[in-house]
Amino acid sequence: MSVKVRERTTRVKGTPYTYWIVDLGMVDGRRITKQFVTKGEAEQYAAKQTVRLRHLGEKALSLSDDELHDAAHALAALKGSASLLAAAKFYVAHNNPAGGRMPLKDVVEAYVREGESNKLRPRSLLDLKYRLGRIVAHFGGDRLACTITRHDADSWLSSLRLASGDPVSDLSRRHYRTVAGGLFNYAIEHDYVAENPFTSKTGRRRRNGGPTEEKLPQILSESTVEAVIKAAHACEPEMIPALTIGFFAGLRTAEIQRLDWRYVDLEAGLITVPPSIAKKRSVRHVDISENLRAWLLPHKRDSGPVAPQTEGEWRGSIDRVLKRAEVEEWPHNAMRHCFASYHLAKHQDQNKTAMQLGHRDTNLLYNHYRNLVTRQDAEKYWAIAPVISGFQESGREHNTRSSIP
């Protein structure tokens, strides 16, 4: 392909005019030309095109007619929003990643194996497998992980339902997003995908135009707490230590289920939450209040689990207690939220309450639990204790009152 400059003459109303044509030759069955007023402009343009064709000519000539058509259509589709090279690189990264085109089920299996090798706790591993199983069931195990888009992720999260058919709670939906996000972060590290479709966009507002409002934690009234413990005393007495440690020491449910009596020291007045069961794997010590000590004393053992070990046993016992107490709603983390609210109301010391909960600062405590209950409510709450008259313990005599026999 050569570039030629040709002189042309025409007449306008009988007056001759000269102009110059730069002929680039035939491209796709059509001659490409460009017109100039002066010879200098034409020659300058022709020189640039000659250099350009010299560099690109071999590559251009190596393309088939179909490839040239494809490139032309691609550029038309891009409409100047990106170069053809940039579009090609984006496609390769998202559809043919460096780590290979991995089916979703294979990525999930590898991610779970990593969790097992990292000594993930059995409860956490079970939850991970369950949630990842729902992801695979929805998208299909053979679906390539690199083809799942942000739209796919958002659509799936919005479609999540309980067995009853009702939508899952916002909290549960966030948990699913977190688990799926961890899976795709793992995939990014191994070059199976180019981006994480489950990562929330910073500062994003809901499509309804307004910022989301954080819900305050739901807590139980002191009379409801007393009714729950009274019901346990009547039908599930082995649950008394677990329930009272939850209500009056603020341990998480998972921590209570893994707690051993070896870590409950009534003489020192402390419950030790060892790293092996703590959420953040860091030890903390929780004070045993006077009423909690009274509840635990009749049940104290040197060792052994404080609560039912399996999730089924725990759930069954809790359900029977709540049914007897006629409590229809059991808020998420009810016992821990009650402890935080009533402890803060009683002591009026954010640092003290935060330390008992194992929080690193008081921000969460201040924003969530402040002013949820009154001091009068707190006094009633911390007075919930069994009726024990005149028993001797550690050289001190205790007299506690409650409607619970």
C-alpha cells in the first residue's frame, strides 16, 4: 500500500482552482482519499501516513478480512469510550484470567480447604460451607468464577429467602455478602478473577436515594429476662448457667457453648474467655456479679462444658424455655445486648462496659447502647437472683431476694 499525492484542477463559475489529493489506496473495497488546499499540506499529511503505514503495514496486512471487519465493528461499538487494546485487555482479564478459567465449585473447594488448613473453628467452618453451598447452588458449580458480575451478585443477595419463603434479614444478607466477598478475595489472590463482585461500593447510597439507618439492638425488659430464667429453672435447669452467664456476663452465644467450667472462678469472681473460644482470639476477663455468682454456685463443677454442646441441643433447650416463658420474640444476641445495655446504665462507665464486652474502644458502645434503659430498670435487672437465705460462702453471708424460688 503506497501513499500518493495528486494535483487536481476544477472550475468554479469559470474560474480555475487547483487542489491536491492524498490517495491512501483501497481499503475494504473503497478508495481512501483526503483533499487539501495547498501542496505543502498534502505532502506533510502524506509523509505522516507513509511512516504510519510503514510501521503498521506488516501487521495490517497479516490480518484477514474477517479480522479487519471485527476490529472495525469493535471500534464502532466502543464509540470512542476506550481503545480497542484497552477493551481487549479488559476482556482477557475478566474472561481468561492468569490463574485459569476456574469453575465456581473448584474455587469454593480450594477456599474451604484453606480454611481447614488454617484451623478454622468447626462452627465457623460449618457456617462457611453452608453459605458457600448456597452460592454454588444458585450460580451453578460449573459457572466460571470470572464471569460472575456485580449485577449477578446484587441480584442473588436480593433474592435470598428463608425456608418459609420470607426474605432473609438485612444482617443475614450482610453475612452472606461477607462470606462471598472472602471467597472472591481468595480468587483474586490466585488470579482466578479480576475483581470482587461482592465488594460494597464505598459511600454508596441505596437506590431509594436515602442513607441507611442503623437499627438499635433489641433488648428484653428486666421482667422478661426474669421470666426466661424462671422458666429455665422449671423445665431446663441445666440451662441456668448458660443463660445467666449470657445475661449477666455478656458472653456471646458461641463463647458460652464452648466455655468450660475450668474458666469460671467463683472465688476470684472472674470468667476467663480464652483465645481458643473468643471471637477475636484474644483473652479477656469478665467480672462475675453478685447475682450471677448466686446463680452459678449450685451448678459449679471443676470442669466440663457449661452449656449444651451441639447446636441442636442448644436450640431445642432455648425453644422449650422460651415457650414456657411465653416469649415469642428472641432478638439476635439478646443476652449480650441486654448485658451491655443494663451494665452501662448501672455503672455509667463506657470504658468499664467496653472492657467487659471485649471491645477495643467505646464507639460501638456509645452509639448503640447509650440510653436504651434507665438506671431504675438497671437496678431491677441486676437484682434478678435466686432466693437464697443465709448461706455461707467464702466467709461472707449473702441474702438475695427474687421472685424466682
